Amino acid sequence: MSKLPGSPLFLERRSYRFRRMMDAVRLLPLLVLGFWMVPLLWPVPDPSAGDAVPMSHALRYVFGVWLAGIACCFLLWRRTARQIAQETQG
Amino acid sequence: MVSLNQLVAVCLLYVVGLFAVAFAAERAAARGRGDWLLRSPLVYTLSLSIYCTAWTFYGAVGYAARSGLEFVTIYLGPSLVMIGWWWILRRLVRIGRSHRVTSVADLISSRYGKSNLLAILVTIMAVIGVTPYIALQLQSVTLSLSIFASAEPQAPSGGGQINSAQAAFWVAVGLALFTVLFGTRNLNANERHHGVVIAIAVEAVVKLLALLAVGAFVVWGVAGGVEQTLAQIDRSAIGQWQVEGGRWTALTLLAAAAFICLPRMFQVLVVENGDERHLQTASWAFPLYLMLMSLFVVPIAVVGLDLLPEGSNPDLFVLSLPLSQGQNSLAMFAFLGGFSSATSMVIVATLALSTMVSNHIVMPIWLTYGQNTVQQSGDVRHVVILSRRLSILLIISLGYCYYRLSGGGGALAAIGTISFGGVAQFLPVLLGGIFWRGATRTGAICGLTVGFALWVYTMLLPSFGPGAALSASTFQNGLFGLQWLRPEALFGINGLDPTVHAVLWSLSINALVFIAVSLFSFPAPVERLQGAQFVNIFDHSTAARGWSASVAASEDLMIMAQRILGAAEAQGFFRAQAQLQEKHDGLPEPTPRFVQALERELAASVGAATAHAMVAQLVGGASVSVQDLLAVADESAQMLEYSSQLEIKSRALTDTAAKLRSANDKLTQLSHQKDSFLSQISHELRTPMTSIRAFSEILRDAEGLGPEEKTRYASIIHSETIRLTRLLDDLLDLSVLENGEVSLNRQRGVLRDVLDQAVTTARAANTRVIKIDRESAGEDIVLDTDLDRLVQVFINLITNAQKYCVADDPQLSIRAHQRGRRIIVDLIDNGAGIDAASQTLIFEKFSRLPGQGGEGAGLGLAICREIIKRLEGDISYLTDVSGTGFRVELPIAQTDI
């Protein structure tokens, strides 16, 4: 992102919203990554202790995060695609 | 039951159908129709699905049956990369489009100074890295065929096994044929292969639907619903979360890296990308595809483990499960899905690799060692196409060899992971290349070599098993008996999972060496240019000028371009360029911009390094180096400096001219003043002279004058003479002062006394009354100067105020104070002041303010100034007061302290 010397310090509402959406686009993968690394905290099954996470829970969790990530990505795409295209052409 | 022959027939039909679709797509593209589909984000997303190969289709279930949920990491990594498209993929796609990159090797070589060595290195690594992957596809197709064969009822029990080596061979031949026919029809690798892309999109749909169909059958047909399936999962052998944290992280990272670096993924992600906007659509659509592909993997694995006999290959549950339930058509559909996965992967992978091999290995060798030079006429294209076809055969035969060597018995996922580890070695160099300008070619070569060597030693060679490529003693005791060189426990760190171990060491040491060597090496000029362009791709998407092509004749370039692009395309390109140069006939001028464009166009066919080398042959290697650029920059900096000096000089000249003009104005004004003074002085002299002459004539000639009259006339003469004398005295005084001939009579005195004397004298000499406002406290300052002269100055100033102050109630305030080593006396009246134009003149000789009467000759202030100058002081007009104000500054007495 080059900062032009003449670029304004404050933006009108629309551009402001767009920039925040782009922040979200950038941050989303980190968020999803964070959620997917949560299983690292789950206890590894131990024959003596029976407190392991059942597979059905693990499946629901991993696929739930996946679906939520896709949904967020889809919503962000709906909100930003047009403006990104304009900026790319402009 | 499905017979093997039926299966083969269906496969062939399917392939023919694919061909038909591909042909239709190419024809439509050639006619410029069907863009809405060919260039749609949907097709782009579906073409990305070649990530899901037979490994996904068969191997994922086997992986899940063996290690539970760990299989999903292979899809989490790419999902993350896609969701994070803004960070890496967007850059890659923009770079790929603006530099017309043909492959991952082309990108890396182009970034590091169009280095052919690096391109060759990356190509060889990619070929070696992808070989296990192709073997995986062969293995999966062969396995899937074998399961149908073994299920065949006619076959005698136990004799249903087909000859897997033979089957694999024929599968390999079929795939090679398929790829050659599909992929090498047009040369321009940068141009999108519409037919291939559409065929892949169809295959993507087929494999997704097939897997979903099997999954749905398993969940609702066999297990009896979602809840029952989940319950069954929890009861099964893989019913608990048992993924090791290290593997979870390492495999996710590995899959993400491979997704970016795999040659075939790079081909569909970057090279075949027709529109940057599609990337964002794919950012949610492709993760969705991946999620759907992995959705039923665990259920299929669990139900398969439950229903199928002990010891059946879990990699084939997708097929064997429907077969065991008597669902033959579903099994057939699943087979087609697996076949689709394998073929689409092999087609695109070999296409990408063959482009790399022909562009980076065959063409440079041909250019160097052939007796050909590029100026010769004749089509180069058949060489390129032939080399691509041979490369395809070579790559597929390598895959076949790996399959035979590894025995075809390994788990699919394990083989795939090895492949991922190999291509992931490009990641540090790739990311370093697009984010870090300091990355150098030497660093890239060192990092890649070290990382790749580690991968071969810790992952590839051990995959053949102890005693095959590496001896059992090497496994036990390390290379050359060095314990710290054991392939699965480098540096003596035991207990790591082999995959985590290999990924950790190879990638981290690769990155470390790459960064360290980059830090201590210096990049070549072209490298620096390319580095700046790649890293700042969004600041300027146009390339900097690379050629000074005055030597290259357009004809030579035309001949070369025709041989590579084909006559029609080359002529079209040259015509377009000529029009850009606004030449409507003939060939374009070989401007640097044109040669640059031509190089890019050629790069699309033969890769950046080769195109660069070919153009260099014609242009005589006159590529502009950074030194040249720096020299140019220096020159322009000098010119800039010179012109700024000129500017300064011209500004100085302007200033001088302005000063001269004002001086001239002043002189003119002075000259006018002198003229007017002369007339004034002659008038002044004349008036007393006239009366002196008249009265002296009366005294001489008139008779009978009374003594009073004589006295009166004589006294008039006398006073007129005094007036004359005073005038002449003033003139003389001024002349003496100006010539510096005056001798000062220094005395010590107090300022108050000086002012007292001046006020008294001035009042006595003038009838007009002015109120004088003094502050005697400030006047208690000792002076060491010519007091009489000073009194004269003050008298003059006070008298002026008396004469010229126009206020009704004239008032003069005199304020004295000491500032530093100076005494300051301000004399300010409440009159009208002096207008700005006259302010510069009042201290000049003979200056009289216009419109003011008075009998002065205009010498008073001039004399004052001369006196004060002699007294080492200063007199000035105060501009910032309301009335007329003068400031007299004098040095204080030296010995006063």
C-alpha cells in the first residue's frame, strides 16, 4: 500500500467502510487459523484416562469452523468484490 | 457385477466425452464465443480442484481409517491459503499476469534475475518432487481396477488379480497419450488451455458428485442417518481425537505450502487465471469444494472398517463399500470419480512440468548447442512442442518407475506427503522473492539445494524402505556411521514423527540458509530490477525498460518472433505494436518498450529466461544494466543539479536587476531632487541676493535717506547675508562631514543635559510652540561623544517636528533607554508621518518633502545622518509608529562600566 503524500487523513463513510472490510479480509485467515489450531489444546487420548474428545465433537468443530470461515469469506466477497474490481482497474 | 471389460469401455466412453467437451470449448474460444463460461469464476474454481487427486478420492478415506481426523489437515492448509488470498495469491496472480509467467520455475528464475541455473534447479526439483505423486495416481487407478477384477465372478478365486505392473503400464500409456493430445496443441503456455480447463472442470464435478454419492449412500443407505453415523463413528476404532499436535500443525503448513508451490496448482491458480477477480470468488468457493470433498470421508472410513473384512485396503473403501453392498452402478460412478481425479491431476501436472522442462532445460540447450541461431528462418515451434511431448513421456515414465520401485504397496497418503514435502521446498524462495527485495539468486540456489537435499535424505529415500535406497545400517547408525546424520533423527533429535521431522528440518534449514546467504551476497543488476518489480508489483505493474535496442533490426526480431509465435500471430503482434507507435505501415521501430513487449510475448511461449537469452542474441546483449541505469540517473541528477544552479543564478540575476532598477529609480529621483534643489537653492540664494542688491542700490543711489532708514536697510542686508551664510555653512558642513574631514571634540556628559540644551535652543529659535514630553528617568545616561554635534542633531530633529508637525496640538515625545551597549533615543511626534515612498529619501541631501513649505534647504537630516555616522551611531526613521518618529542610536561610554 503506497501512501501518497496527498492522500487524505480521513475518509468519507463509504471508503471508510470499504477499508474496514478489507481489514477483515486480511484478518479472516488468521482467525480461521487460530480456531483450527485449537485442537492442539485438546487432550491426547491416554489409555488410563478416558477424557478424550469424541470424534463426533471433533468433526463438528473442525467442519463448523470451516463452514463459518467460508460463510464469512462469502459475505466479505459480497461486500467488497465490486470495489476491489474498481480499484484494480483504476 | 461389473466386468472389467465393461469398466474399460465406460472409461473410454468417458474419455471420449471429455475430448468432445474440450474440443467444443476450444472451438468456442477460437470463435470468441462462450466467454461467459470459459472465463467464469466457476470454471476457475473448479479447475483449482485438481488439488483433489486420487489421493483425496481414495487416499483420504484410507488416511482417515488409519489416523482419524488427521487427513483433514491436507485440506485445511489450502483452505487457509484461499481464505487468505489477499496476502499471497493476489500478489502471485498479479505478478504472473504482468510478467507473463509460465510456471513456478519461470517465476522464481524471473524474480532472481532471469537466471537459467535457478530455473533448471527448480524444474529438476519439481520433476523429482512430483514423481511420487504421479506414481500415486497410477497406483490408485491400478488398485481400483484390481478391485473390480478381483470381484469378477468368472475369474477363478484367487486368480482375479490382474497383473498390476502391466495394468499400471497401460494406465501410464493412456494418461501420456491423453496429455499429449490435450495439452500440447497450442504452444503459448501463457495462453489459457480452454479445452483442458473445461475438461478439468467437468472432471471436478464428476469426482465431487461421485464422492458425495458414495457418502450419501453410506450415511443414509447403510448407517441409517446422521445421528446414527455419528454414534457409529464414536464407537469405532477412530472414535477419539488422537491427532498429535506436531503433525496437525506440520501437515497443515505443508499442505498450505504445497498448494502454492505445486507446479500444477501454480498452473491453474496463476497461469490459467483469466481475471484477478475470480480469485476472490474462489476464496470462498474453493474452500467450500474442499469441505464437501472431505465431508463424508470419516463416515465412509468408519462404515468401511465396520462392514468390510479385516485386512481390506482402506484406500479403496470408496469402491469396495458400494460393491460389497451390491451397488454396482454407484461403484462404477465412484470409479469414474477416482479416474477423473487421477487423470486431471496427471494431465495438468505433466503439462506444467513439461512446459518447465522444455522451456528451462531443452530450449536453452538447443539454443546453446544447436548450430542454430535465432536469426535463422524456420519454425522453432516444432522443437518446443516436440520437447514438451517428450517431457510428458519422461515425467510419466518417471512416475511409473517410482511406482515399480516403491512396490506399489504404500499408503496413498504417505506417498502424497512425500511429494508435498519436496515441492514445499520452493516456499521460502517464492515468498522471499515476492516480499523481500533483499533475496538474492545465490541465496535462493543455496536454500533450495540444501532444503531439497534434506528432503531427499529424510523423506524420499527412506520412503523406499530400509535396505532399498538407504541401507539399514544408515537408518540405524546414520550416514558414514555418524549418529547425528540418521535420516529420521537428524542432529540426534529422536522421537519426532518422521514427517514432522523431515518437514521441520528441511523447511527451516532451507529458509535459514536462503536468508543468511541472501544477507551476505550481492544481487546482480537484473536481479535488483526484477526484485524491485516483483516486491512492489502493486505500485507499478509495468516493467522498467530493459533493452536499448537500437542495434536490433526489426526484421531480425520479426524472423525470430515468427519462428516462435507462428507467422500469423507474430505479424499480428508486430502490426499492433506498429500501430501503438502510430506507424501505419511497415515494422515497428525497435524501441526499448517494443523489445520489452516482445520479450514478454516470447516469454509466454518459452519462458522468461529463454526469451531473455534469445532477445539478447539479437540485441547483442545490450540489456541495460543497473550500472547503466545508475549512470543515467547520475547524469540526470547532474542535469537536475545544474538546472537548479541555473535557477539559483537566474534568481540572483533577477534580484540584482531588481536592486539595480531600484537604485536607478533612486538615482533618477535624486537627480530630479538635485534639479529641483538647484532651482530651489538658486531661488533661495536669489531671494536674499535680490533684496541685498536692491537695498544696497537704494543705499548707494537714493539721496535723502534718514539714518533710521539707512539702519533698517543695512540690517535687512545684514540678516539676508546671515541667511546666506547659514545656507553656505550648512553646505560646507555637510561637505566636510561627508568627506570625513571633521574632527570630533569628545566630551563626557549626561544625555539629559544634551536634550535640555537642544530643547531650549530649538524653542528659542522657533516661534511655533510644540509640547515636549520627556521622561527624565531614562535620560540619566552618561555619554562619551562630541556633545555639541549631538546637540545639533537633536536641535534639528526637534526643529523639524516644530516646523512640520501638522497636528492641532503638536506634541513631541522623547524617550531614551539603554539596550545592551547602545543608547536609544526615540523622538516621536503626533503628526501625519511620512509616506513610504519618501521614507527612503529623507536622509538624502537636498530632499524636501513635497507639499510642505518651509524655508529649509533639505540638508538638515542629511547632516544629522552624517554626524551620527561619525559618532558611530545610527539614525533611522521609525515606520511602526503613528506619527513621524526618528530613532537615534549611540554607543554608550566605554569607560562607564
